[in-house]
Amino acid sequence: MMRGATKILVFLGVCVLFSDAFGISITEVNKEHAKGGNAAEQMPQAEPGPPTNIKVNVLSSTALEVTWDPAPDSTPQYYRVLSQGSGITPGDQIVYDQYYLLNSLLGCTEYFITIISVYSDEVEYRSEPVDGTTDSEVPPMPANCTIVKEGPDSVSLSWVHPLTNCPVYNYNISWEWQALWNETLAGRDWSTSGEMSYTIIDIRPYSEVLISIQGKTSSGYGLPLECEAKTKEDYPSSPKIVSVTEGPDYLSVTWEPPEDLNGVIKQYRITRIGNAEELQEEADGDTLTKRLYGVEACQNYTLTVAAKTAKGFGEESNKWEIYVTGEAPLETVRCTGEASRNFTVIWDHGSVTCKDQNYYITWNSTVLWSDDKDQGEEEVPGNETTYAFLNTPPYTEYTVCVAITKGAEESVCCDHITAEDGPSQPTITEVSSFRGDVRISWSPPEEANGIVRSYNVSWESETADSGSQGFEDVSEGLVEGPETCNTYALSVSAGTTVWGNKSEAQEVDVVNYVDTMSCSSEGTGTVHALFKFASTHCEFNLRNTNWKVDVLWNNDTWTDSASDDSSPSSGSFTVGNLDPYTQVEVCMSVPARDEEKACCTATTDEAAPSKPSEVIASQVTNTTARISWTKPLDVNGAIKSWEVNLRKNSENDWTAHDVEGKLMYFDATDLTPSTNYEVLVKCQTGGGLGEGQHSSFKTLNPDNTPDSKPNLGLIIGLSAGAGALLLLVFVGVLLYQRKKRKTSGEHLEKEAPPHSYNNNGFIGKDVQREGDGYEEDYL
């Protein structure tokens, strides 16, 4: 009971604190609650009324949302939404919510909405109308593109405003055009306009034009409207007459079409003016040649051509003047002449009736040795029947035509090739002598004047005979006639059917040279070289001698040289103090002409080699051992073989074994265990068998053990004894008063090991390198 009372008191205390904090007493709360309950029972019912707080929210260019609230403290049974505006049927919709969505509307359009609250007994309360305007939209394409006018270089067009209530601020007009008479003429461009019409300019006549129009609202450009147009034809530019020729009773006119057709050429008009009379004839648009009949002889005529399109005739062409002779064509024309630089053209006289008649000569030429081309024309009085061509290039092909009227179709022609002539001088580019032969090269003549078939090289000398040598169509050659020990002046000339002049001469010295050499060896230390110059008639000979020495058994090389200012034409040269088996190459040449050298080679004889430098026994067992050795210091030849001799210490006879020269070891087998052996190794070359090198070894016991195994501890002690002793002495001085130590001298009193584990007094370096099972113990 006491615990329950305590809980009640705590609760009351909390309530008191709460009431004090907020200034509210428990009694007052109860009173207000009672009062409020009475007020609710006494409040009167609110009067019905129209909706309030009506709002129109713009959702897009095609939708509006309407929201509202009922009259205060009233509850209508439902609502009627009345709507009207452009593009929709007036609406009257019953809704039970407090919002309504209008969609499928037009952009930029104002709509009016009225909300009616309907209460029981169908009592209605109508709100004031509200309005809302939809957002802007991207416009549809403009309507009804109309080509207002098509000119030769412009197109005018108009269009209708797009089907939208949104304001269109601007229009984009773009176009492409292509000339129908020239596929290479085309263009494209664009512009903007605030109007619903535009004129496109700077288009070529008779061009197809593709036009695109787009409207722009605040939301951007819409879809394009496309339409096509075609500019009208215009006057063409002038044609160009390319030739007018005289026929028996007509003039034949040929022309080129206008550069700018500006449409379809329907017709050409050819105008002929002569003798104060003008005559015009026409040809269809596909014709480019027309004959004009009815011309009179001995008259001057001027001709022009004009082209016509749907627009009309354009400008007249260039004027072409011609004098009509009315003559019969020439019967024959002949080209004659045998010379290289001139010939004559002869023709039969025509029936000339006009007093001022002339002959017209035209020609084309090709220089056959250079492909140079030329052409020309000349006018000759009517009483002449020949024409001479002078200073013509040799070996040139001409085609010459003669006509009574300039450019006449009936001209008569002949062909002629002038004769060949002597070429101009070649140019010597290089001349030199090599081992008695003279080498010469040259460049061809600048003016061949025909077909160069051969060259001739000639030479002259104050001390020797002159001569010449022919060559085919080449640019270099080897002249074989000049003799050594002479100076020659050489020149070159070229020949077609006629020889040309010689080139400027160039001198060359034909120097004597060492023609042959032979080398031979004399014993082991000397090589002789015999030489002979090409000519024995020179007053003196200069000679350089170079030799290279290569000791073949040790690869030592060296070179040396000598010079002789008055060498005989033949003799010998000796290289001495050589080692055996040495190759010597001796070369001789005239000074500054090392490329003309002659060489020979010889090798000195081999000699017996010295003894091998060292013989080593390794890998010793109770019955086998490997005997290896190093080369002698002086091999003196090519090693052919080795002779390895073995014998027991107790025997007098040696057992000889031959080993290939390329090997440096011999494996001895079938040895007697625990036996001392002597070894003697000799080297065999082409010079004989050399002195032998001695060695010895002892095989192991039958159980493959040595006589006594080395004391590894003792060996280590001996090797470290001296250093340890010095250290102990130093430490003993410092610690003498503290402690007395024993020195390591006792270790020195122990017995030293033998020189080798097999007690034969020999251990080779290779044993330590290769290892035979005892190396670790020994070390």
C-alpha cells in the first residue's frame, strides 16, 4: 500500500511541475474542455456558396490544370467545370474532386473556366470565370509555299503562317541550286526573314532550286516546308569560231558552243558579211558546223555565230575574216634536197584567177636526235611555185603543206628528212692509266646532228708513235695502244654518217708498273720475292715495297716497308730474321699508284717445337689418371700430335701414346695402385718432334685412399698461427697483471702435413681447380 501511494504522489508532483511551467492549471483545462463541448453543440450550419481559391496551373503547350476549394464549411455533392476557348468544343464536365485537367489544347491560347458547386436539391453556386494561357510550342511547318516569280537569277516565294496561335518571330530560308546545263555549277546558302516572303538571288540561269522554310517561336524552330523552283533561261554567251575553210562553192564554218549556255541551245545563227551584203543562216542547237553556199571568188567575207535559248539570241562570236579565191586545189607538192641543213618545196601552179592571190605554206618539224619540235607558216606570192627551207637542223623530219587559201581543207603536203651531219665535240670527263692501259670516259656531243654510231679515240706523243682506236656507241673505253714510260695527249670525236670535230685533248702519263711477282721461302727464317716491271726500256723505275708478317702459330703480326728510287726492271727482295712457320705477303707498286700493286705470299718452314710449358697429373685414382699439359712457348709450326710417355719409377722403358694435336690431355688407364709414375710429354709439328717435359705422380691405394690423410685442423692452425701469435702478444701485454694465457705456440710444434695427399711430392693446379674428392680435406 505504501508503495502504491508513493507512485500516486510522484505522478501528482509531475503534473504540478508541468502546470507551473506552462501557466495552466488542471482546473482551467477542465473548464475549457467543458466550455468547448457546449460551443460545438450550439454552432449553426454554414451557408452553401460558390467554390473559392480557384487556380489555373499551366502544365504545357497542350494542357492546363484547375484546382479550387469549396465554400467554407460546406460540402457540395459535386462540381460542374465549364470550359471554352480556341480549338476545343465548349465543355461541361461533372467532377467529384477539387481539380480538373484540360488537355489536347492549342499552344499560346487563352482558355476560360467556370466552376459550379452543386448541393442537394440541385442547388448551384457559380464562380466567377478564370482564364489560363497554354505555353508556347515548336511551330508546325509553314503552309502553302508559293513561287511568286522565277527570274533568270532569282526566285521569289511566299508562304502562310504555320497553324499555331503562338507568335512566329522569324523564318529560316535555306536553298540549294544546280545548273541544269552544267553539272559542275551548283551552290547553297541560307538567310532569315521576319516576313512571310523572300527573294533568293545570285542563282545561275536555268537552275533547279530546292527551298526549305522553317518557322521559329520562343520554343525554337519547327519542321521545314520544302518546295522547288527553276530559274528561267537567259541569253547565252558568245560561241567561238575555230575554223573557216573554202570549198569549191562554199565556206565551211566550225564553232564551239558558248561557255555559259544559260539554258538549252535551240538554234545557232551564222552571219556572213561580204561585198556590202549581209546574209544570215540558221542551224539547230546540236549543230557545230555549217556550210554557207553562194560565195563569190576574189571576195573578202566576215563571219560570226550567235546562239539562242528560250530567252533569245546571245552575243555574236569572234569575227573570222577569209578571202575566197575559188581556185582548184593544187595537184602535187614535192619536197626535195640531199643536204643536211636545207631543202626545197615545189608545187604545181593552180588556176589562179584573183590578182592578189597568195600561196600559204605551213609546216611541222621534229628533230629526230633530240625530239625538239617546231612549226611555222609562210605566205608566198601567187606567181611562185617553190619555197626554200634554209638553216634547217640536220636529221630532222618535216611535214610541209601548201594551200591556195590559208587553212584550206584541200592543202597538199609532202614529207622530208634532212641529212645527217657531223656531231659537235664530245667532252672528255676522265682519263687515267692503269697497269699500262689507258682508261678514258667522255660525255656525248650536245648536238648529235644524227645517230651517233661510233667514237674514235686518238693519241699523240713526242716520244712514241701516234694512233687511234674506235669504239661503238659508248661513253668510256680502254685504250690499248699507248706504251709505258710515255706521255700522251688523247682526244675523242663522234661520228654519224659524218665524223665530227675532235674534243679538246687531255694528257696522261703511262707509268711503268710491277707486272709480276713470285715469293719463296728459304729455310725457317727467310722469304725471297722476285719481281719484274712491265717494261725494260724506261730510263729509271721507282718502287715501293710493303710486306706483312704473320706468325701463324702465335698470331703475332707486323708490317714494314722500303722504297727504291732507282730500281732495276727485274730483281729480288729479301725479308729475313723471321720465325719458323711465318706467312709473309710482299707487295710492290710505283709511288702514288698503290692500286697497281703486285703481290705474292710465302711461308717459312716449320721447326721442331720447344717442350710443353707444364705437365699436370689430375683426377688420380688407384688405376687411372688424367695427364694434361700446356702448349710450348715456341710452337714453331702447326701442331700435328702429342707424344705422351709413361713408366713406373722402377722401370727403364717408356710406354708411348700418340694424342691428336687438337687435344691437350691424355687419360691413362690400367695403372698399378700405390705406384709412382713418371710422365714425359712431347709436341710434334711439321718441323719434327720437340723436347719433352717431365712430371710424376703416384696412384692411390687399392681402396682409393692416399697413404695418409692430411690433418685439416693442423693446416688451419699453421695458416692462422702467425696472426694469432701477434694478437696474443699484444693482449698479453695489456692483461699481464690480470691473467696469464697460453700462446698458440703449441700448435706450431705439431707435425706439418706432407706436400700432397698422395705422397708423391707433386700436386698440380688443375687438381685444385677440378677437384678429386680430397681438395676439401686438404684445404
